[in-house]
Amino acid sequence: MKKYKLTKEDKELIKVAKELQIYVRVKKRQLMSEVCSSIRMPNGKIYTGSSMTIEGSSSGSICGEQGALSKVVEDGEKKIDTIVAVWVSKDYKKNKGWDVIPPCGNCRHIISKFGNPWIIISRTQKVKLKDIYPYQ
């Protein structure tokens, strides 16, 4: 799998998702949100979304990527350029723990409906969706 270094714009997309997650999880103390996502469109517009997990429910949750993608759909967009998901520790104020996480299988499938975008998979690297979801 060919991996690429992040651009300045990619790092900004990570920052947007991280700031949203800190706001939702740390400032608002919303423990149902484990992950936030941001999406950059080909025209530069950015969409964001957060996950929602209902404790004790196996099907009562959505991923951060799905939250952001629902906004993309609402605006009638068809293609995305880049997507990232960020997790922030619930103890972020103490340990500043956070990381970029790759999309789950279900999200990879949903993302595939929007072309073959860049997927930021770590704090330093990105790949094309087809590299991590080849049989779409």
C-alpha cells in the first residue's frame, strides 16, 4: 500500500476534527461521542460530524465519519476529497491523549459511495480509499 505524507491542508483538517472532538467530549462533557470527523470537499469546503454511541446498544451508534457524511448528503454533494477521524481521550485535560484513527469497514463502504478520496490514517500519513478498501 502506497502511503503519502500529509499536506498543510490535511493537517488543518485533522486540527478541525480534533478541535470539534475537544469541544464535544471535553468542554461539553458529552461522553457518548468518542470520535469526530472532518471532510474536505474538492472545492475546499469542510464538513464535520461526531459519533454517537448509546451504551448497552449493539446497533445504537453512528461513527464520526457517518455524522459528517450525512451533512455532505444534505448538501447534495457527490464527491469528497479527504476525510479524517480523530479520537480524544475523555481525560484529555490531564493527559492530552488523542489520535487519528482509520475508518471502520462500514465507514469505508459508505465513503466509497463518494469516489476514491484520500483517507488520513495517522498523524503523518494518508492513503487513497482503494488502498484500504480495494473491492468496492
